[in-house]
Amino acid sequence: MRIATDAVAAVAGELQALRAGVASLDNATGHKNMQQLIQLRWFAVVGQVATILVVHYGFGIRLPLDNMLQVLTCLALFNMVSLLRSRTHRRVTNGELFLALLVDVATLTAQLYLSGGATNPFVFLYLLQVILGAVLLKAWSTWTIVVITSLCFAGLALFSRPLALPLDHDRGLWSPYIQGMLVCFALNAALLVIFITRISRNLRARDARLADLRQRASEEEHIVRMGLLASGAAHELGTPLATLAVILGDWRRLPHFSSDPELLTEVAEMELQIQRCKSIVSGILLSAGEARGESSEETTVSTFLDDLVQEWRTTRPVEEFDYDNRFGHDLPMVSDSALKQMICNVLDNALEASPHWLRLEAAHDADDLTITVTDAGPGFLPAILKEFGKPYQSSKGRPGGGLGLFLVANVARTLGGRVAARNRPEGGAIVTVTLPLAAIVLEEEEGDDAEIAGAEPIATAKP
């Protein structure tokens, strides 16, 4: 709950990005499907050329080659334009897919008109266009394709000239018409299996991505609600904490407290903890009233980590705490309470599981800051590891448990990072937080002297 309100401002931007991501998924899927149609059209061009030549020269059935090849040339040119457009425009709408299928239907109709119309066995290729429309298009577009292909079929039956084929259906596979129907059936089946499988894979990938984005949006909204509740609770807690501070101050001055060193030590400890609570409440209220980064300050990565560890160590009852800062060359960075509280939350969870020993290791890994927290506790249950980062996944057995690491995972994600967890073979758990330095590090600026001397820029931390 401590870091909830610090993440609210960042979450608001993330929610907007998630909604934009949901909208862009349909465009990305449409682009992939358009590429499948372009590939299918190249198959159609090659297949039609081969079929026309075989029928004209192999079977001796006279066809208007010039006109049919002109239609194929137009189809190839349209496909080249579509290919060039797909490389420069990633956004493909339902209307563009609909237009592409209409061009395919028009080309098929022209070829059938020139080669026998409704008597051509390849007339059943209309079914391929209808099925592609049913998979790719919205409902109104699909029904429009059905109506148009039906009208084209009827028009071919009324206005085209039939092929001069012998009525020898009784010859079975030796009949040219039956052979044409067999080739048409095999072609339809093969193309449907190949391209419908690919298109379905695109649609399944889109649906899976949409489900993931909706889950993320739900989690982000959950954080926003928690932040609002935390802000309200902070307002309510301010008065009783101030009252307790006054009472403890009065107790310190009472004779039977001031004369008893043990009681005086306990009062001092209580005052320290109340002061810590007031600091947390003040931080929550400040975060609720400011956008992320307004209360940030400039420091360096190593200084930030050292100060954080020092503060955490003095305010928690940890018996043994190993700290290894191996970041190396220091870099200037922006420190804010969300980042600080995220790391403290990981340490708090580890401390609860392993109060006797903890280890924090910081390292500079390529372009990332890697923070690894190791404990000697019982480790994570397999079910919790599987759902790591999801809310209310906890083995602590109390209401509201499991929110700490959920908030940590979401804050890390808003920074472009990630959180991973695993169990140690010898017992205990390891939680690794990876944050891109680009999200937290300031660009180093060379001073005038450095520019003159050609020296490397030096990042200076503010105290």
C-alpha cells in the first residue's frame, strides 16, 4: 500500500498507452492479413498463367490469350502497388481488406467471362473469396462479398459464352471438365489450409495480446483505486498520529517515565515509529497531490542505493544484512519516492520471510540496473511463482496479502523494467528487479573545462 499513490500518476499514462495499444492491435493484425492476401494473389497469378497455357496448348481449347494475359497483368500491377503500400503504411483497415477482396473477385469474374463463364469448372473459386471474407472482414463486408459473388455467378450464366467442351462426364477422370473440377477442388482446399491457418494464427495472436492488455488495464485500474484509498487513509491517519506524538511527548516528561531508563527507551522507540508513520503518511499525501517527478531530486545511482539501504537498515529489525553495490561507474539519476518505495517493498517482503539474513546486490548489466534481493526463508510456493506479480497471490494467510509484489511489478513495468522471482536450491528466494537506465538516469552534460581538456563528463550528486 505504501507505493500505491506514487504509481497513480504513472499508471494514468500507462492506461492511456494500453488503450492505444488495444486500438493498434487490429491495425497490426490487418497488416499481417493484407500480406497474406498479397502472397495469395501472387499464387493466383502464377497458377492462372500455368492453367491458361495448359488448357490452351495442352487440351487444345482455344482461349483469348491476349485478353486473359492483360487481366493478369493488371492483377500483378495491383499486387505490386499493394506490396509497396504495405511496406510504408502499417495501418490496414477493414475497408482496405474489403477493397482488396473485391479486386480479386473482379479479376476472377473477368477471367471466367473470357473462358466459359459459369460452365468453367474454376467458377467454384468464388467460394475461396467468400471464405476469406468471412475470416478477415466484418459481418457487413462479408455479406456484401456473398451478394457480389452471387451476382457475378448469375451474370456469367446470363452473358458469357460457354466453352466448347464435349459432354463426356461419363468418362470420369478422363473428362476435361471433371479434371478441371478436381484441380479446382484441390486448389481451393490447399489454399484454404495454407492461408486460413496463417490468418487464424494472426487472429489468435491478436486475441492473446488483447487479453494480456485487458488484464494489464484491469491491474492498473486496481492500482489507481488502491492509490485513492491510500490517500484517503492518509488523511484520516494524520490526526491520530499527531495525537499519539503529543501523548508520548507528555509521557517522556512524567517522573515515573523519566526515572526509568527502560520505559524511556521504549517511549523513544515508539516516538521513532510514529515519526516514521507520519513520514509515510506525508509521502502518500504529497504523491497524491503531485505528478510523478515533481518531488524528485537529482542524485547518482550509487548514492541513491547507499542512502536507501542505510535508511532501510536503521528502520527495520534485520539481524544480518549483506549489501553489495557493484554498479561501477556512477551515473546521475532522478530519485523519487516511487522508485525508492518499490525497492523497499521488495526488501520488506524478504525481511518478513527471512528476519535473520538478507542480501541486496546492485549491478550494472548492459543498459540496465539490476537489483537482486536474496533471503533464506521458505521460498515461494510453485503456484505463487506461476502467478508472480498478480494481486492477492500470497502464502501469508491474511486478507490483502500479496499486494506488495503486485505493486512492485507494476511500478517496474511503468518504468519499462521487469521483476522476476525464483527459489534457491539451498532454500530461500531470489527476487530480481531489472530497470532500464534510460528511465532513471540523467544525460551527462560536459562542463566547459571538460570540453576543453577532452576529459570524460563527471556526474556530481547533490547532497
